[in-house]
Amino acid sequence: MPVFIQAMNEEQSVQRLIQKAYENLKASDADSAITALEEALKIDFENPEVVYALKCIQWWLDRIRVTEDSTLLKQSDTYARGDFILSQWDAFYSFLDRMGNSDARVYDPCHYAIKRFVFSTALQSFEDILGDGKNRHDPGLLLLVGRCYKGVGNYEEALKYLEQAVKFKREDGGALSELADVNALMEETRSAKALFREAFFMDAQKVDLRSMESEMILRLTDRVKELGYKGRELLEWIPIYGCLYGIFSVKRELKQVELGRLKQSIFALENTVRGGHEDLSLLTPRLINRYFWLIDHFENIQEDPGKIEETLLKIKIIDPAIYERYMG
């Protein structure tokens, strides 16, 4: 057999085994996934995707084993086990960063299979304590269960639990962003735009971008990253450019109590920014976002144009480039 044909056949065999591993993983069968990857490794012991996938699966199995062996997590405490598993995402992302190439598109199938496996494993714990109906008014649990259903691709169930969670967490940026993401995944675009805008206004720092899955927010995030923003600063600028790019375009009228709180927030931020606070990189876009909300409110109620001009002037003083984009 010619060498190139043999190499082609081996590559096809490796790819079939990788695909088999991912399917097993999505079906919560990590042992079979590892077996398939080990078979692939015998054919091509240097295949980067096989090595990468094995490391990822083993990392999670080590963490899940902690929930089974730890004396701190009683076998009967299913909530603690599920919560512990989900709490490991940040550590996992740090692990991926250390490995390098964690953002490479070639590894997306691996990341997706891992996500399905982890959320499915955590969901099993939460379902045990939801069965009797006693915990269906626990907002923290409802949010975790909603995240799990989103993670396994069951958006209808995710929507149900996240809507219940948001009833208790109306001002929680994290909960609102999860609900927005599910709406976007279900192609409820108008609701998604309104909820994302609300989430970043309530508390941008609580939005977990790495848990977002919808193209709407992922594309916006990529565009803002291209401007040089990253980390905590990125979160504060996303709603600014979401408005400028016409993505966060669904707006609502503020209630009087909300307007009062918005004005108080603006006043406090203006004083802090004026005082040269060390977190200006976060506070400046946060203040601009609140100016945007105030302008929207004035336009909705057809307020005196002078108040709109006054607010626009404040934006121009803080950031002339944003002012030009907004006016353009």
C-alpha cells in the first residue's frame, strides 16, 4: 500500500475515533470516550486534538472524583456536588489557557462535548432535589438548573427555569444574561436584545462571557475585543458598542423609581470620575452607558431637547470618539 494512502487511512481512522469519543462524552460516557481516544493515540501518538481532548476529559474526571471522595461533600448533599462541579469552570478555563490554543476553532467540537458532559453530570445532582418540588422557589438552584439545561442543549427547559430565576433576581446581571442568551439561541431576537442590554446595565461584571453561546453576543464580544478591550474593561464596553452597532436596540421606558436611581447612579459616578479614581477604565464606560439610558428615556417621553443636549455634551467631554460615533 502506498505510504500516502496508508497515512490517509490512518488519519480517517483517527478522526472517526475522535468523533466517537465526542459522541460518547455527550452521552455522559467518559470511560468509553477515553477508550476511543486511547485507540486513536495508538495510531497517531502525536495527534494534537487527541492529546488535548484526553487532557480535558481527565481534568474534569479528577474534579468530579473529588465530589465522590471528599469528606466535605456528603454523599447525600446533591446540591453541593452539583454546585461544586459548576464552580470549576473558571479553573478549567485557566487550565485551557495554560495549555494554549484554547480559542482555536479546531477544538470547538471538543469544548462542546466537554460542556455537554459537565452540565449533564451537574444536572443529575440538581434533578434529584427538584423532584419533590420543595426547592422550586430557590432562585440560586433555578439559575443553576437553567444553566445546566442550556449547557446540554435543552433550551425550552432552560428558558423555563431561567425565567423563574429572574423573577427573584430581577437586578442580577448574571441571571439576566443567561436568560438573554437562551432567548437568542431560540431566535427570540427582540427579547434577547432587551435582556442583554438590561444585564450589562444592571451589573456588567456579573456577565460570564465564556458561558455565552449565542452568535449575537459572541460576535459583539469579538468586535469589541478587536478594539483592544479585554478582561473586566471589556465587559463595561460591550453595552456601549452594543448600542453603537445597533445590537442593543430594544429599549423600554423607565419607571419613576428607576429614573431616580439612574440619576443617583450618574451623580455618584460623575463625582468618582471627576476625582480621578483608579478604576477609571471601568467607571468611564459605565457612566457613558448610563448616559445612553438617560438619553433614551428623555427621547421616549419627548423631554425638553435641552436635557438631551446637556447629556450629549457630557459624553463629548468624557470621550469625543464615542460621541462622534453616537451622533454619526
